[in-house]
Amino acid sequence: MTIQELLLHSSQTLENYSPTPELDARVLVSHSLKINHTQLILNRNDTLHPKDITTIQLLIEQRQQGTPIAYIIGSKEFYGHTFIVTPDVLIPRPDTECMIDWLHNHHNQYNGQTIVDIGTGSGCIAISLAHLFEKSSVIATDISPNALSIAKKNATLVLGTDQCRIQWYQGDLLEALPLNTRPAIILANLPYLDQNIYTDDSIRHEPPLALFSPQKGLEHYYRLIEYLTCHLFFVPKILIVEINPEQYQAMKDIVTAQFPNNTCEIIYDLAGDIRHLVFSLPIITNQ
């Protein structure tokens, strides 16, 4: 069987299991053969070894069972870098890159200031920011020790010797941060899905801890804002949160109830939907 024949057979096999069967087939075959897309095309008439065919068919079977491509190949691209992903961490989404873009556009204003990434998961946000903001101190937290282990591996993979510029803390939200931390920016891509609504097969392989939150998906954000009101020295100049579009008004209300003088800017995702809110919080004088 040639590469081209296996690609055709694999994409046909996945037709009822994936919205992008041809792309999935190309990715899995390329990954298994350790060749890029160009080589895949140039070598499409090459005959495959039976062992390679068997290995690829096993990967195709995993995809048939609903396993995300990123978990099968063990990696995902995010903001120009390749990140290790396992079922212990959420798969990075392209829409989350819009959060990084906003800060990148304000690079000169915030470079050199302390940035905190809450619920870091794979570390893709914190590591991307450490790469962009070379003068900044970046702090990342996660409640999951397994997620932090993956994030640290990614820091070494992406940043090399610069990985030490990120401080990692295990704990819920901001609870693990040292009391002398004074963040200028906090980014929070916290669990925000309502488990009663979101039951899509596309997320059933991802860690529920990173996906779901009670109170219509907003409990984590309620607790975050409540924690900030009780620990005013952690209140940042800028708070950026990722949400679902329908949570826009509720999220604004949560913040405004405790910080009535805030200003809010919307960041739209790649589909043109509301995905992130940027809150400029009032300066707290009684720290």
C-alpha cells in the first residue's frame, strides 16, 4: 500500500467520525512517518512497510473513538510554538491566542511588569508571554500537579534556559501566590463551561477539572473576584478573562459588583464572538 492509498483509506474510514477526515488522516500519517506535509506529497507514491501501516491504523482507530488529534500525537501548536499535551491538560485553542495578541499590542506598556497566569494547564499562555515579554516576571498557577508537570516540560521545550523566568505554584486560583506578589496583569482562562449544557463529544476526553464550573460556568470567576476583594494587594491593573459569549453581561456584573469603577474592553475571537474581557481595575490605595 502506498502513502496515497493509505491516506485515501484513512480519510474514508474517518468520514463518520471527524468533521475534517482528510486533514486528520494527513496529520496522523505525517506524525507516524515523521515527515512534514511537503514530504507527504512528494513521497505519496512510496510503498509503506507493513509495520508502518499497522501503526497508522492504530492511530486512526483512536481517532474513530473520539480521541482528539492533539492527544494522539501528543502536541498542539499555539502562538507559533509546539506544546506537549496529554489528557492531564486542556488542549490549547486558537481563540485563546487573541488574549496574547491583546497584550502583544500593548507590549511597550507592560513589558517589565509582573504577569500572572491562573489555571495555566499546559503553560501555553504563561510560556508565550515569557517569550514575548523578556523583561517581565511571569507567574503561573494551577490546582493540578500533573498539569504543572506538563507546563514545566513545555517551558523547557519552548524557552530553554529562559524557562527559569517563570515561577510555578500549585494551588487553587491565587491562593498559592507569595504575599509579596504584586501583579500588574492577571490572565484567567478558568473553567467556564456549564456541565448541564456542554456535553459535546469533542470535549469528553479533556479533563473536566479544566472545563466545567458550577453556577452556569461562572463559579471560578465568582471566587476569583471575591478573593481579590479580600486580598487587595493582589488586585492587578489589568484583569483579562476568557468566557463564552453568552456570559458577557454576567461576567461584567461580577466584576462591577466589587470594582464599580472598572472599565471593560471586549476581545473578539476568530469567529467574531466575544471571547475575552479586559478589565482595567481601579487603583487600590489601602494595600
